[in-house]
Amino acid sequence: MFDSSVMSRTASSSLVDNPDSLQTSCLDYICQNLEAIAVVASDEAALLSSQASPPTAWSASGTLGGGSPSLSLAVEPSEHTKPSPPSSGWTRPYTRSQATLEGRQSAAGLARPSRAGGPSQALLSFGSPDMFIHTDLSEQLLARICERGRMTDEVMNLFQSCQTRLRKVQLTEASKLTTRSLRVLRGHQITHLTTIGLSKATVTDLIGCLGDWTLQNLQALNVAKSTFVDHCKITVVVALSKLQHLHTLNVSSTEFTKTSLEMIVDDLPRLEHLDISCTKVSDISCLRKCKHRLKSLSLYGLRFPPESSALADVLEVLQDLSELRHLDVSENPESDTVLQLFTSQVSIRAERIVESSQSWPNLISLDISGNNNISDHVLQEFLTSHKHTLRFLGLALSDTCKLDLLTSPDHPTYNANLTVTGSGNEAQVLEALRRYKTRPCYVQKSLYHLFRLTQNYSTPRRDMIEVVTGCARTYKTVFNIQMAATACLFNLTKGDLGKILHPRILSDTVNVNLNAMEEFPQHQQLQKNVLLTICSDRILQDVSFDHFRCAKLVMDCLCKWQDLSMNRMSVAICSILAAKISTKETSELGSHANYMEKLLQMVKERLESMEIDIILKFTLSALWNLTDESPKTCSVFLQEGGMDLFLQVLDAFPGEISIETKVLGLLNNIAEVKELRFNLMVDSFINLLSKLMHSKHIDVSYFAAGIVAYLASSGPWTATTMSKEEMTEDLCHVVSSWKTPKDEMVAYRSFKPFFPLMSVDQSYAVQLWATWAVHHVCTKNPRRYCSMLKEQGGSEVILDLLKSADPQTRVHALAERIIRELVIKGCMPLSVFANGELPNHRGDEDQGDDPAQDFFMAEEDILALSGL
């Protein structure tokens, strides 16, 4: 049994409130459970079986037809047996009548396991060859997998052209991909390709994996943060020349040089949009060759020789590019310090760019972020001259963004159609976070400003949360960004805000917080930020996330930091989550000696100060829930001196119902373990149980009686102050006197510990307590417990007890009522009764004057733990 006081009083909110969130939830589920829903096909038979599974299709709306999609692990053939690459052009989706199984295998890029003894590796694939995912969903799934950091060679194999269709490929996290999986792209007709962070293959390798149609029709290529350097340490960009229809190229943060730039200017006749930010290019004079067609140019973080003539040449080149609509000459502050130490290169002065604005009459976007050397009047003249065309101005990391003409609608020259990045107001900060996701310094500063802006928000801002979680996922290992992100997320979800936000948004919030907690265990304030966010009744009760992972991280935090507010939140979180994880997980968590030692130490500290506070109550609840159905945790509890400590607690706080209930609940868990019962055979404890069984509070009486029932059910009775007969007689009297409480006062994960107590050869008093307990939960919460009792074989135990018990006894009456409830709920046939009819309902026992106390913790009590 576990402490039900930490369970939610209300049903969880629906995760699906519109078609978009349904589709998003499905995609998220697939991304998070790729391995869990996969099956292994390690030999020919398994492979054939997986390919022959029933067909499934995704509809245009994103819903599933013919069952949920299954994944399988297929063995990639060795080089000796690989089939020929698919022919160029579009691969039609398969239907049931199209081809034989062998043909489908070939089209999917699969072959029988190698018989040549070569190495083979497992690849994920969809289980049914008849399943096809349309373009929109295929692209969304691919992007979401990358966003979640799950993209590998094995996963990339899912996107075979016979089952998916890709036109705009967004591989935003390609650091784990090799040519082995990039060959999947050959079967698709791709017009836009983004492959960021490619490091295990070169850009040349990537282009070599594209099909003929794609090579002839690719319009946009983004290979930012990828490598052009081959195994000979030579930068090779010649493969780009194959892309004759390319109009957009992003090679930022690569080894691109002046020579590389000259080559693409000559070889790519349709190039209109170019990003060479943070590359090794130091001379852009060759861009004059495409001055009549270049419309977009990004030179963020680019450095040039310091000579005035060189800088003048750069400015002249830019002035010659008269067709420019978009120009980015923003600074990279992260590179400035390092470059100044080892080189004498400098960046373009933004003020000179603004002064030369007449050179670009059609300019729509100008980014001069990171520059603080722009005078107000020069900027105002520029804005006035471009008021009809300019729609974006980048001023992040610059005080210029705070000018009234950019922030105040009342200013005479304010332009409502102009989007600005910076820190002057909320709109500027959000725009900066959206535009500069690839610039960690910009992200960090913008998150800092967002934190200051959101400290007193009272309206939920889903848009802000999504931007912040996106940044946090992108920079998992950057401490300053994680620190700022966790602080912002607390501001955006605290108090009443969390009650209104959709559970999926809160789930994303928790997941990025746990990532930060896991990545930076040594940073106390970051850990505290996470605890402040998670210690919320709404999050802990209604939101889906990895409860075990969270509980373990919180327990680590509890053991590491001696901070009162952090300890409050940690024990509260653990007490609630321990009731939500599996028994295997509670055993794994509770069996850590250092966790147990810390929790018992916290109880001891309250005992020594004779203080009953919320920390003590939640610590007792956590211990209770961790020992539930976990003999291993119970053993660790006893080994760490928990029994003696709990007897002292009972002695120190007599009549404190919340304390007595939690202590007896845990000792009840120990009593369930037959091998550990002798530890409870202590005369002083037996005497106390005799007293507590007669408590006026039924929950205290219930748990005390339960311990007596377990001790009396088997094994030697070694107590000397009271005999077994005396205790069981008293037990029978106590249980018979109970009035049925109005509410469910206990929760169980399993009925199996009850079965030995209800065997036909057990003593009557023990049977009575067990049947009363089962009857109580099955009638108070039949939806949960009737099916559980049936599935665990309890219905047969109850039926045997019913047949053997004296019809005049209360055990018989309770057993009959349990069977009746099972029949009503459809868990047993009506034929279990001799005459085929339900027995007359005799009515429940009279309601007592003192029903069970409502254990549920009010949300304000939960929030109070954070000291708010």
C-alpha cells in the first residue's frame, strides 16, 4: 500500500484539445518511444515477418488507419549483399497489390541478412511495407526527431522513399549521421535540404548521396556547422558545382574560404541568397560578379584585414550589390576577444553601412546587431529614407534598440511595420530569441532580458515557453543558457499560470528542466530553479513526464545540498512521484542506502527538535511510498535503523493522526514481507499496536490492525507481553466495530499480499481484516480495483473464501459483496452465484460519525514548499 494523500483529487486534463495537438502528441510519442515500440529482426525469418505485417496508412489529417504504426529493427546487409541503389526519380508508395514481399524489401532498401560473414548493423524500419506517410507528416516527423536529439543512422533508415516522402528535409542535428544513412536521401525528390552539424561525413559526401533529380532541382542548401574537410585534411567544395539550380546557400561556421567563395560565384549561376557567416572568408570582392542577382547576404561574425583600404574595399563591394534586399553585418562578440589576441582582423563598422544606405534602395532587412557605435541621428535618417521598404532591423546586444523611435508608438517617426531585435521591449526580445537560435551569446543575453520582463506576468504565454524550451534543447550543455532558461520557465509557469497552460506545454517545460538538472548537478541555483518549477501540484499530478528520472534527480539534489527550501521541495516532489512510479522503480530508488540515510536523517532532525512540519510529513510519505511492494527497500530501511527511529516517532507524537498514519503505513509494508516480519516482533511495538488499534481515527486503527493481521498470519509469534490469541481476538473485535468511511482512505498497487490472508485455512480475524480491506477499496473505487483484483487472480481467492466461510459470519458477507461488485463491473459472470441471480444487497454499514480524514494536500500547501 502507499500514501494516497499525495494523489490528485481531480482527473488529469485532456492532452488533446484540437487536431494540431493530437498530431503533435502522436509525433512526440513516436519520437520518445522509438526503441520501445521497435521489434528486433535479427534473422531472415524475423525480417520476413516484419515485412509481412498488416498494412497501415497515415491519413492526410495525420491520424492513423488500420492500427498504430509499428517499427521493426531490420539488419542492414553487408557490402557483399547490398542491393543496387534505387534508381533516380520518384518512388511510388506501395499498395497491397503492387509487388511481392521480395520486391518490397528491395524497394525499401532492405535485403536478407548477410551470409558472407560481413558485419551487420541494426536499422529501424516501419513494420508494414504497405504503410505510407505523406509529405507533410514525413517532414514533421523528421524535424521533430532531430529537435529531440534522437537522429542517428538507425533512425534515419525510417525515411526510406517507399514509405515516406520528403521534399524539404530539415536535419537540424546531423552530428551522428554517416553516409550509411544519408543514402536514404537518394530516393527522394528534394528541393530544400538542411543538414546542420554534419561531422561524420563531409558536405561532398552528402551531395554524393543525393539522387539525380535532386542534384538537378535542389533550390536551397544549408550545411551550417558542417565540414568540407576530407580525410586528407583538404577543404573540398567542388561538389557544390553540381547544384546548378541552387539559389540559396548557407555555409556559415564552416571551413569556407576566399577560394571557395570565388568558385561558387562562378559555378552557381542562379545563386541569390548567400550566408558565409563565421567562415574563413576575408575578401568578398568576387561578389561583384553577381551584383545584379545577389539579393541576400549574411556576413555575421566575418573578419577582415585592419587596413583602411581593405575595409574601404569591403564597403565598396557591398555598395555595388545594389539588388540586396537582406544584409547582415552583425557582430559575433564571442569571437572578438579570441581574434584580438591572435590576429589583427576587424569587423565592418555598422555606422558606415547605415551611412551608405542609399546604395540599397530596395533593402527590406538589415542586421547590425552587436554594434554600439551608431549615432541616433544617423540611424533616424536611415529609417526615414527606408520607411517604405524596411521591415526588419537587427539591433540585439546594442543599446540603440531602446530609442523611443523604435519602442514608443507615440514617437512621430515610429514605424509599426518594422520588426526590431534587441532588449528594448518584449517584442524585441522574443524576436531576438527566434532569429538568433544559432548564436549562443545572443540567446543567453536575450533570455536574461526575458527573465527580467516576465517576473510579474499574470497571463500564460505559450509562445514564450515554446521559444525558451527550443533554445534550452539546442544548447543543452551551455550552462549560462540553461541557467537563464530554467529561471524564465519558472516565471512563465509559476502559480496560477501553470493551471491554465496545456499539459503538453508543461511536459516540454519539465523535460528541458530535467535535462538541465542532469547536465549540471554541481550548480545549486540551477537545481533550485528546476525544483521551483516542478514543485507544482498541477505539474506533479496532471502532466506526463519521466517520473522515475525526475525522482532520481531530485533525490540526488536532496542528498547534495543542505538548503532548507530545496529540501522542502525535494521531499514533496519525491513523496508524490514515488506513488506514481512502478514497483521496480521504487525498489531501485529506495534501495539506495544514501537516499534512505538522508530521508531518515531528516526524520531524526525533526524528532530531536520535536517539530511537526510539512517536511516531516512529506518525508514520511516518501518513505511510505518507496517501501510499497518493495522488499529490498524495506530491508534497507531496517538496516539503516528505521524501525527504532519510527518507534521513537510514535512515542514522541502520540495522537498526531497524520504522523501515526504514515508511520504505520510504512510498517504495514514491512509486515507484508514474510521474511521481515520478525523485525516487528518487539514487545513495546506490540503493546503500542494494541493501543493504536483502538484509535478513534479509523485510518490509524486500520493500519495498526493490518500489521497485527500480517504478523498473526504466519511465522512464530515471539512477543511475550501479549499472546497471539489475545491480539487476534482484539483484532476481530476492532474490525467488527468499524464504520464504513465516506472516502477511499488507502491506495494499493497490488492485492497479492492479501491472498495468503484470505486463504481458507487462515484464522477468522486475519480473514476479516483482509476482506474488509479489499471490500473497502473495491466499493469506493470499483473502476480501478475490480479489474485489478480479477487480473491478479483475486476473484478465485475470494470465491473460495465465500464457499468455505460460514454464511452467518461477516467474512462471508464481505466476500459476497466483493463478488457481487465484480459481477456488476463485468469482471465475473453472473453464473458464479448458484441461482444465477445477484444476492440481495443488504446495504452498507452505517456511516460513522468520524469518517476518514481527507488526506489530499491542498495546492497552496504544495506551493508553500518553495517558500513563495
